[in-house]
Amino acid sequence: MRDATRDRETGTRHEHNGFSLVELMVVLFIMALLAAVVAYNVIPVGDKAKVVAARADIATLDQSLEMYRLDLGAYPSQAEGLAALRKAPAGLANAQDYRSGGYIKDLPDDPWGHPYQYRTPGDEGRAYEVYSLGADGQPGGSGLDADITAKKD
């Protein structure tokens, strides 16, 4: 910003180049305010995306479990767990019906790095339940720490 002033005695014109401290402070305040607004709106989206990703993984595991049941006549036992989707369990009665290559390419961890949980029988009369323990990796909780299943909570 140029600021031109005249010297009263000589009448010569002086130009000042640069910004005043007040102008710089105003610009820095505006930039900080914009950064805060962006952070406030963007950070929760990442947390919500993790919940959506966990539900998508669980839905994929549910589909794999259904294919397993259709081929073998039953869901994996509690002891066999989700690992039965990658490799045929030892002592499988009808091992010839187990799909070559397994039912899932890779057994993922949840978005927080914890393994997905498998329980049979499941809650509310379901044959099984696949779920994530949420951000804290502990049963129960609320918010991001709440357990996540494929159904909407």
C-alpha cells in the first residue's frame, strides 16, 4: 500500500511503501479466522468417514459370511471366527465345498486399527454379529467410541 504525504516546509512529496502493523494484524486475524472455520468443518468429516468405512467393511464381511453359509451350510463357529473366511478351518466336515481362495481376499482391521469382532450367536436372535469396537477399542461407549455394526445405530 502506498501512502503519499507532502512535507509542509518544502512542499516535496514523500511516498511510504509497505503495510502498517495494524493492517498486518487485521490480515493475520482474518487468516486465522478462516483457518479455524475450515478446521471446525473438516475435522469431524474425517471421523464420520471412519464410521462409514467401518460400516462398509462390516457389510462386506456380512456378504462373505453369507457366501460361506451357502457353500458350507453353516456360519463359522465362534472359535473359527472371521479367519475362516480367508482359510478353510481345520477339520471342516465338507472341506471340498470350501471356495478356492477363500471368501475374502484380506481380513481388514477397522479404521482405528483394531480387528473386527465376530460373535455367534448374535444379539436379538441373529445367527451372528460382526462389529467394530469403535475408536477406543473397548465395548460400549458413545460418540466415536461407540460400537459400530452394519445397521444404523
